[in-house]
Amino acid sequence: QFATFSEVDTEIGKTLKRYEAFGDGFERFHVNLTKDALQSNDLQKSLKDMDKRCQDRLRDCASSQKDQINDILPFIRNTSSILVHGSGNLLALTIACSIQEHEGVRFYICEGRPVRKGYPHGSGEQLLEKVLATPEGMRLKDKLHNYCTIVPDSGVSSVMNSVDFVIMGAYCVTEHGGLVHSTGSLQIAIVAA
């Protein structure tokens, strides 16, 4: 399909262009994917090597969610109250697994993005829908609202005294430990501190 490395590199650049908003992680992925390819005279060998790196990355991504869930579950107790900010799939899975493992856990979910076209009921409701869509969440259909309360972002400070810790998603984590996330994350971090 590709005659030269330049054609491959151009196609990779076009594909990754859609993800630029997520930070420089994709640029590093691009560099990692194509490293050593310029030093090889065999394009087919380079393509196989790049394919192997992509497959390895996909395997890492598939197992990393489970690893992250397993890392957080020991910190959650039956009496835990947790503030959640975001609407990602990993957060949804965390909520579902936590409720399954710890019957009395309580989640306060930030409303997040207000009602609008992409989020007809706000991103807090979207997160609850994602929880129910997980295999673990399907078993919680009738009980989910007993464990989860949606709070407006402006009300975060009023529940902060009753929460044990905060869980939030991230679009990107910088190499210095900074977090890139949606509006309201900084406010929550300041109030939590």
C-alpha cells in the first residue's frame, strides 16, 4: 500500500491529527511509532515493526483500565463518599466496580457540562448512562441512583466536607504531573486542597 516511508509518515500524521487536542502524547506516540524506521532500508520490515508497536500499544491500553481500577479499589471502603468529576469510560467503570465491591459507597457526581446539544442531560447524567452500559453496571440498574447523586459544579464546596476523596478524569497528564481536564477541575482541586 505504501511505496516509501514518507508516505507512511504522512498517513500517520493525518490519522493522529484528529487527536491533537488531547495534548502532546500523540506526538510522542508518533515519534515512538516511527523511531528507527528512517535508519532501515527495508520498508516492509519497518512497517511490520510499526505494526507490532501499534499492537503492543493497543494491548497496553486494553489492560491499563483494568490495572487502574485494581489500583483504586483497595482505597474505597463501604463507608466512602467520593466526588467524581468527568464523564469518561474509566470513571464509569470505576463507579460500577466500586458499587459492586463496596455496597455502602456513595458517589457525588459533578454535573459537569450543562445541558446542551451533545449532552442533553449534562455530562453527569451521561456518566450514569455509561455506568449502566458497562457489564458491571448492567447488574446495578435499579440500585445505581441509590449510590449516586448529581451535584451542580457550583455546589461542590458544599459537599467537599463530606467526601473522602476526589476522582476525576484527564485528557492528558503532563510529564511534570499537571492535569489537563475539563472546566471545573481546577476549582475542585483548589477546594479539595
